[in-house]
Amino acid sequence: MAKKILGLVGRFDNNMIREVTRLLPNQFELELISPEDDHSKLRNIHYMITRQMLINREVISAAPKLEVIQRWGSGYDKVDVACATERGIPVLIAAGVNAVSVSEHAVLLMLAVLRRITLADRSVHRGTWLIPEILEQARTLSGKTVGLVGFGNIARLVAEKVNVFGAKVQYYDLVRGTARQEQDLRASYVSLDTLMGTSDIVSIHVPLTAQTEGLIGREEIGRMKPEAVLINTARGKIVDEQALADALEGNRLSGAGIDTFANEPVESGNRLLTFENVICTPHIGGSTLDNHAFCARHCMNNLMDALEGREFSKRDLVNPEYKVHSL
């Protein structure tokens, strides 16, 4: 049987490529395709694992043999799911694979903003042992109210972690968690308005969809307490960046920790880069060495399911309706 060509489409670092290569079954041949490559390289691929690249109608149309689109990670906002469905192509994610890493990063940003870690680091590097602002502004996570927008895998792990620090947890989600989840995580369900107005830390944990784009807008940010902090490790377009920058500029917010931006790589003129009380990271919440092996194995398991005709995991399959068009 002829080998299936698997395209790694997008931006993958050497460790990611190494893990995929290590796990690559004999039935596959690997092709590396970067965003800068000509679309003609897509012509012969059967399966695709994609990361940090827009998979739009043009890209999908350039791959006439394409059978499966597998996302490296759990977000799929860069994939034209409707186009894939029309072609009878399943779109798969690696559900939950980055939850631990992203939840750790969210808590890291909370602590770093509250304790003014970057300000302290720069002070020491510049030869100043201690500046007054650090002592005047640093706060603990203990005793704070953490408001989680979303209550999926990542948010629940964040709740688990901040509980250990002695924080109080409240959350908002379109689908309320179970009584057992709320009890185990000591989490209270509240409306979005209540969460925004009463939380010391607001942490975003929803996927980017038509419903969540701009969910945290000027009105929602305006409800936040002036001593509050906003953390975004989800997707940049969920938050109105201009409204957030205006609030920070007007001292109506204490700070922010941002891992995801509306446009990535972040533009040099983005106002959020100008504030000392904003910690910015380059969308690395789910990217750890430990996580690469987990994600590669998860993706390859899904592709083997496709190759051998097995049913896909319901958690991973984004578009079950693809079957109607694949008949």
C-alpha cells in the first residue's frame, strides 16, 4: 500500500518535529510545509497537522487529496471548518492536551502581575536593588477572588491551583458546571456582570467563536475594580484590546497578563506593550517541552484512527457533520 503523506503545516520547532518523527508509523511519509512555502507543496498531502497557520479555503483547495485536518492543540479558530466540512474533511483537535501547561501559565501571570515580578527583575538588572513601587504595589494571590470566564478543562485546573494559594473562585460559563465540580473546586457560579464587577483577577478561558469574539468589551472592562487584574491565555480577539489599554492608561485597572493577542505576532504599535504593569508573553501558554510529546502522540493516535477507519473521539472531532459530505 502506498504511504500516506503527512504534512506538518505551519510553524513547528525542532522538538515538535522530532517528536512527530519519532512516533511516525511506517504507513506515513512526512512533509514539512511552512507558511512561507508555495501552496503547491500541499498538492500531495493526505493528512495535515497544523499549527500557527491560517488554514483557509485557499489552503484547503490547494490540497485536493486532503483527508484529515488535525490541529496541534485545542484551538481551531484558524481553520475554515465550513470549507473542510463541504469537502467531507474531518477537523480534529487535541482536546485537553495543553490544559496543564496553559493553566500553569495563567497562574504564573497572575502571580507575576500581582508581585510586579518584571519590574523587580528589571530593577535588579539595572543595578537598583529595590525601588519603592515594588513594595507599594506588590500583592498576594491569597485571599483574592479569581473570576474564571469559562469553566472547561483549563479553567478547572486554574481553579484547582488557585485554591491552594487560598484564593476564592467564581466562574461564568454558558453551560454551568456540575454540583460535584463546584463542590470539589469550591467554585461559585455567577453572571458575567457579577464576575467582572467583583473579581480581583479575571482570567479568560473560552474558545474563540463568533459568540465569544469581543466578549470582554469596553462595558465589561468598565465594570472591573480599579485594583483588578485581567489575564488572557485564551485568544486575543475575545478581549477588546483598545478598551483594555484605555482602562490601563486611565489607571482604572491594576495590571494585565497577556499571552494571546488579536494579531500575532503582536504588532510593535500595540499599546499594551507600553505599560509596565502589563506582562506580555508570545502565545506560549501551551508550549512546553513536556507537552510536545503528549501533543504529538495525541495527534498521531487520531491520524491512525483515520487510517484504520475507527470512529474519532467526540471530544476531538470539531465537525461531525463532515460525514454527510464524505458519502
